[in-house]
Amino acid sequence: MRKRKNLTDSKATEGEVEQAGEHESTGDLAVSSGAVEADSSSPIELLNRKPREYKRTVCIVVLGDIGRSPRMRYHAQSFSKEGFLVTIIGYSGSGLPQDILENPSISTVTMREAPSLLQKFPRLLAYPLKMAWLSVMLTFAFLWMVVANQFCPEFILLQNPPAIPSLALCWLYSKIFACDFIVDWHNYGFSLMSLVIGSKNPLVRFATWFENYFGSKADSHLCVTRAMKDDLRERLGVSAVTLYDRPPTQFKSLSASEQLQFVEELCTDYYPNLKNDLLSKPTSSRTCGILVSSTSWTEDEDFGILLSALESYEKVRNQNTNQFPKLIVFITGKGPMKDYYQEKIKQLNLKNVEIYLPWLKHEDYPRLLACADLGISLHTSSSGLDLPMKVVDMFGCGLPVCAVNFKCVSELVEHNVNGLIFNDAEELAVQIQDWFKEFPKKPNSNHSEFRANLVSFQSLRWDENWIHNVMPLLK
């Protein structure tokens, strides 16, 4: 394992870590929290100084929104807890969560996203221009980290996808900095690209070669499922460590009083019109059901399935008012297809199913899950090899889930054990109706059985899982 001493001192001397949350504007780049001052000592003083204790360092690269990349944020927090200084390179589009801003061991270098003007260009022209932009921005980010922040990484950890150009550039910088390069495989970039432009497009063939070639050059590999571990072995000839997503401690079950407190805040801060439905009675005896889903509104999630199932529920509820409660549905998240589905929801004109599309604070999302009665996952995976993190979050809060079927979903959701698996809108409609029939007076036994079966899942959290699987790679 190659070792590289960092230029920052772990003691609070000239290199004292800056207070989290402070930002310095740098044109296209911005730096926040944990940036360290350069040592102003002369070369003679440095030579005569006694050896000092140095902290280990890692650079985490996310060519995406840091705030919407929970797994990479959890990595950063775990590295920090193990005594590392951490720099995250990425976008700050949705804002940085407090757990990053307030951590003095974590700094960020945020990049400017590609100009929206490129979207008006033909794809064959826009794509290389965007890749050139990303290459320049990522290069500037690394230069700023090293020169301005005096931060030299011992490890570079890259989230993949996206693969182009980050795989090649991070591999190159790992050679320049003489540090280890680790890829955390969430999915394959070429499989996502094929959803949009087709698998036979020349760009997809190039992306496949690029991802396979530069991905195989990493020193270590992490992945999210056993199925992906096997595929990486066959595809790239590498041995990856399966690091299952596990919920951090904020994703937990809430007591009845904590649920009531959150529902009151939800109605006050977000939806005053829900007070009659959610606050007219104690939370434990409310007469409406709460269904929740989360999405990034992309092509690999067909929310038409859920909308069709909710239409069926509306019809059944109209015919059997006493047997089926009114449903309050929350679908959280942002993404390119949100406007499209918002329009479809308006056209449904549902009376007994109310659908809301909130964008919640980071700390409010786990609380919403803990107050819900059923979660829905429509994630299908472009490669069939990754698992929906939203289900991990829901399970962490003790919330049973209905999940759409795909290749490796059974690694997480066990049918009729901790949730239900469906294949189409008809099956999902039946599952929702069965779940909420006679609710809340006489819910079926699955409510309590599934929640009881989730207790063991809740017992293993992200930090323990991370230490067991990732720390051996860092020796």
C-alpha cells in the first residue's frame, strides 16, 4: 500500500482546521469547511522541526450533487470518525447538509455545472463539449485542493457512475499524487446512457469500453450488491468488496409522541391543509393512511405504475368507504421527469387519494419515513445490479416496503418477510388495497410481522458495516 503524508498537521497549530460552514468564493470553484492554512515556516525551520503527527487523508469525488449523494456523504463521515481529513469534490446544487458543514474534518470543493446552453446543441456535439467542461472543472478542483488547501490525498474514492471523464482523471491523479484509487460502483454509466439513446449507439459502445478499461485500473473496488461483485469479476477481472447500504442512526423508528411532533411540524411548515386529516386525532388513531415514496425522477423509475395503482385504490375506496381509509401520499425528490409526472397527477383528479411532492430538509426526511404506514420503491436499476437506497432508509425507520421486481432486489427485500415484491401495476394495486383494508382498526397481520422482522436489519448500521468492510482496504 503506498503511503503519502499530508501537508496538514493534525494538531491545532498553523494548520488549524477552519470553522465549518465558512465559504470562500473562488470563481468557478468554492471551498467550504475544514480548509487549512499553508505552513509559513522556512525550509530550514521545517528541516529542524521535530516529527509531527499527521492525519491520514482522503479525497471523495462525486460528479453529482453532494447533498443528494447520501452514500458518499456517509463515507465522508465514517472517514472522519476514523481520524481522516476529508475533502469532497462535487456539486452543491441542493445545498450541503449540516452534518457536512459542521464537521471540522470535512472540507468541500464545489464545481460549477456545465452551462445549460449545451442542452440546445446536437447530442454528438454537446456530449464531448460537456466532457471537456467536466475535465477542466475536475482538474481545477484537484489543483485547488492541493495548492490552495495544502491537501494531498492518501486515497481517492470515486463514485461511479458517472464514469466519463472521472474514472480516467481520478486514475491519472492517483498516479500523480502516488495515492490509492478506490472506485465505489453504484451502477454502470453505460447502462444508464443506453436507457436514453439505445444500447447500439456508438456513444454507448465507447462509454462501455471507457468504463471497463479505466475502471479496471483502480487499486480497490467497492460495490453495492453480491450480483455486482460477481459481474465486476467477470467483466473487469477485479475482486470487489460488497458494501451494502445501511442506514445511519438518524433513520430510526419514532415513538408515538415523536411522530405527533413531526406531523404537527409538517402541517405547520409544509401543508396546513392536512391538519384536519393528520391532527384531528392522535397519531395512533388517525383515520387516514400515509404512503411514501422517494425518487430522483429518472427513466429507470416508472411512476406510472404507482399512479395506476392509486387510481385503482380510489375506485375501490369509493365503493367501500368504510373499509378503506383516505390515503395521503408523499413522493419526495427532485429530477428531470418531475414536471412530467406533476402534470399527470393533476390530470388524475383523485378525491380520496391526495398526492404531495415535497422537497424536505435533510433532517425531516427520516422523520417522514418513520411516520408512514407503507413505503413504495419503483427503482428497477438500468443494470439490474444495484439496490434502491430509499428502501434501506425505509427499513432503517422500520417501514415495510412494496418494491418492484428486478434481478437482485431479493438481496434486500424478502417477499412476505420484510416487504412485498410486485411485477406490475395490478399487483401493486392489490398489495396497497390489502395493506390498508380495515386500517387502522383491523390491519392485516403483515403490519406487525414485517416491522418485527425489520428489527434485525435496524441493528446493523452504516458505521459498523463500513468499519468491517472498508477499513481493511485502508491499512
